[in-house]
Amino acid sequence: HPPPKAHPPPKAHPPPKAHPQPPTAQLSQPQGRQSACAAGDAGVELEGLVVRDGYKLLMENATACCNACSAHTAAPSGQSCNTWVWCGDKAACGWQHRQCWLKHSTARKPRPTGNQTGWTSGGAW
């Protein structure tokens, strides 16, 4: 009997395609205008010229406030939004809970707020 035929080695399957991960915005050290928003810096209220007050601009979360800032064009003051503050802690914020203030700032400067603040802030400088 002739020797049995050798089987060819199995074909290698290509590795599965990896799905790219979206970039994450870093609001604690922003680099230019943000195209995506992250959670911001909790416990910080940043100073700046108000370009839209937060009395009637109520947002569900810090990301929504950041998105509102990114979408805000130059106000009558001539300043666009590059800094936002949002108050998400109902106990610390009281009547200001969920307010989103859009501001323009030339530097990242936190307001002196003491030990307790319900504000979360971020932006692009």
C-alpha cells in the first residue's frame, strides 16, 4: 500500500477587526476647542465672564452643559463660551441645582469656594 497523503496545514484565519475607540476629552487640561465632552472637574467652580447665565439653562448632567458651551457662538458681548460650570449636587447647590453657566475665560482660575461646592467645571483655553 502507498503511504497516506499528508493533509495541507490549516489556513490561518485573519485576526478579528478591532473597533476603534473614540477619543476621550480631557477637560482638566484642555487643548483648544473641544469636539467632545467629558465629565469635567467635580468640586471646582471656574471664574469667567458670563456669556449665558444659568438661571434658565438647566441641564441634566455636566456633559450636557459642556455640549451647550461647545455649541455656543459669540454672545452680544462678543465672547464665545470656553468655560462652563454646572451644579449637580442638590444638597450643596440648593436652588442652583442643575444650572449650567456658560463663560469666557482667558485662564483656568477656580473661584475660592471653601471646602464644599456642588459645582463641576471644564472648558477649553
